[in-house]
Amino acid sequence: MADSEFVPGEEAENDAEIINGVPGDLIEETDSETIIRISDVLEYLFCSRFIYYMYCLDIPQHEEKRFKVIKGREVHETRKLTNRDYVRKKLNCIRKESDVFIASKKNHIKGIVDEVLFLEDGTAAPLEYKFAEYKDKVFKTYKFQLVLQALLIRENYNIEVNRAYLCFTRSNSLVKEMEITSSDFKKAEKIIEEILDIVQKGLYPKTSRSSRKCVDCCYRNICV
């Protein structure tokens, strides 16, 4: 599994926009239970200190909207028209639900699933659209985004989820299948616990310096 091809703030802005039209609906407290977003997990995988700066110190990213982010949103808006029957025919999908918001108090996480696919074999699977080219590998953030979506689908629909799909819109809508195992679910749950420790206990996480990640980081001047 390759390292992340991840733009900080990209998924977070998309989630906030879809849920309620305004950014800032990040981590919410419900009945004293902290619920994080799938996009928070992706930020954590990119750099664990993002969570600390955003939610313990309340320092927002102030990321400018990049071309990739804007185009990604355009793809999400138009895909229903351009891919309406494509997935169903290719993946033996008997029905699907689009833009599904689901949450789990048990696992302390919520998020948007582009499409929940219900397959002929009686299982379900998340489908995620990416405004990207397929580069012969699945990035770590892509994988765990799908694993977390699968976790939510499994709990909310009470259905088996053992695979997921990525559609790469810049590779002629190439669809790649990814297996999801019980080990993947356990790893995802552990990551959620690590994030909750940062948010609830104010822990300052250790991290390793990376010139590739740090050079354009909005927190580079305060990160020590």
C-alpha cells in the first residue's frame, strides 16, 4: 500500500459543504460522545499533528481552494448524469444509494459515502469517486477512507461488506476493486482511538519530519 496522495482540507471541505453548506462542522460532541469525520482520519494519516492544531489549539488550516479540489467537486456534481448506469452494469449492482450521510456512535465516526452499492451476492460495498489518474497503486488515505465507509455501512445497514470500489475519473472512469478484511476494520478502529486520545486528552502527537509534506504545510512555522 503506497503513501498518501492527499491534499489537506480537500475531503473536509467537501464533507462540510455536503452536510450543511457551511465549513466548520468538524468534530461534534453528542451526549458527551466525540464523533469525528472520515476526513479527520485522512488528515491524521497525512500528519497526526493536523488534528492537534485544528481541534486542540483551534487553529484552522486556511487552505486556499486548489484546482484539484474545485474540479473534484464538479465531478461529484456531474457523476450522477455521466455514470448513472455504468457501475450497475460493470459490478453486478442491483441497486445503489447516492450521497449517503451515515454515522456511528459506537465507533465515534461519521461521513459521506458517494455511493452505497448493493450487490447480487447479498453484500454491499462503498464506491468512491476520485478526480485522479490511477497510478498502479492504492494510496493509504484512499484505502482507509473506504474501510471507514465500509465500517459505517456494515453497522447501519446490518449487511456484510468485504470489498470497496474506487472510480478514477481521469483514467476514463476506471474502477478498481479493493478487498476489505477484518484486519482492516481493526486497524481503522485503532486509528479512531488514537485520534480520540488527541482530541479528548489534548495529547501532542509525535511525528516524523518530511520535506515533501512539510514544505507547503500551513502549520510549518509553529510545528516543533
